[in-house]
Amino acid sequence: MAARKHWAVLLTLLVAGCTAPQDGRPLPAPRISSSADSEPSTKVRTVVDGRTVELADGTRARISRLAEPSSCAAAAATDFATKTLQDKEVRVTSITPGEVSLALADGTDYALLAVQYGILRTSGVDGGPLVEAETKAAQAKLGLWAQGDCPTTTTPPSSAVPPPPASPCVVVYRITSHWAGAFQAEVTIRNVSGALVEGWTVRWRFDGGETVSQLWNGTVSQSGAEVSVANAAYNALIVKDGSVTFGFNGAATGPTSPPSSFSVNGAACVTG
């Protein structure tokens, strides 16, 4: 019996010696990696249309939860998808065979973004947030909500098509309040160019010696009477017939009045 106990103790010591490093510390437990630690990342190689893409590995897939655009909205949807997705890094989640959910590098869901800007409608499948975003876009008359339904009549010959607007933008400058030596103003830029605007800079000249002291929803610089305001990171996009608004506090030594002219990205605008 004593010999059996001796061998049991010896076997225990041998096993412990094989499973511990030489400094006496216990070995760490093995870690099992999981594919769920991060969503797969890839790049969009080609945009086929507003809701269909070809990924870097050649896979062609339709973006889930988006309805097929009407014929008159298809071109704008493709343009938006191209500028937002093509050659960009995306994270992919497979929904059903042939369909994917795409998230941009910053985590933004592409389907939700397209619906928020009124570029596409939701299909209504698993679309709680998308249905809410579509309702808000319709109420704000963004994108396709501003143009109404597609016309049912035959497109007239090119000679009968009215010319595009002379200016791609409309700027409304409004003084909302003023007091001794200072005032507050609001500026709204409307995109009437017929295309998506990605990033904007509006410029004007003060005629009465005014200066901008504080501005929100944009970044301001001023040299003498010349003022330049660029978009903030969150309001760079202006969809067709959409608009953005920023405001500022200003200082003035005399009466204030709206500037006589504005430009956006170098193009002269109509003042509203």
C-alpha cells in the first residue's frame, strides 16, 4: 500500500512539472478566438445601382431593407451610392442569400443613411428605425420627397425641356435679432443644382464693417470684409432640393444689412 501511495505522489509531481513554466507561475488558460469579435471588413469595388454593389471579392449583393427606386429617382440613388460607397471600406453583415447590410467605416448604416436623406424608401422589412427616418424625410421634403411622383406622360423632346436653373444654389440671409453693437443672423443654403453636394463653402462680403464673433453648424474664417463658412463634419451633404442652416453672432459699429451677394463652392447663388 505504501508503494502505491509513493507512485501516486510521484505521478502528481511529474504532471505539475510539465504544465507550469520554470518560474513557478501557472500557464494562462487557452483563448478561443471568435469571428463574432468583429464584423468582416471589405471594400466596395463597384456600385451597380442605388441598392446593389459588387464587393472586393467579386460578390454582387443587394443592400437589404431598401425598396427599388422609381425610374425617375434611380439616377440620383445610383449617384448617392457611388459617392458614399464606391472604393470605401465597409463592414458587411449577411442577412439572406444575395443580400447584405453595409456599415460605413464610422459605423453608419448605409440603408438608414439613404432613407434619412430621402434618396431611397425602405422596403418595410425589419425597418423600425428606417420607417421613422422615411417619415421624417417625407415631412422635411428631402430628396425624392421634394420631386413628387414620377410623371406619367411621355418625356417631351429635349428642345422642350426647360433649361436648368441659372444658379445651383439659393441663399437666404436673415437677421434674427440685434442690440447695441451686436446682432444675430441665420443663413440657409438650398441646393437647386440637381445633384448631390458633398461638402460646401459659402462666401460673402460685409458692406458695413460687420464681423462674425461666434458661429455654429459650420467653421468660419474672416479677412477684412470677406467671410467664408465651411460645413461642419455632420452637415457636409446637401441632397437635391435639400438645405442646411447655420447661425452666428456678429459685432457691428452701425446699422446692419444683408450682404448683397453669396457664392457656394465658387458658384454665384440667388438670394432669397
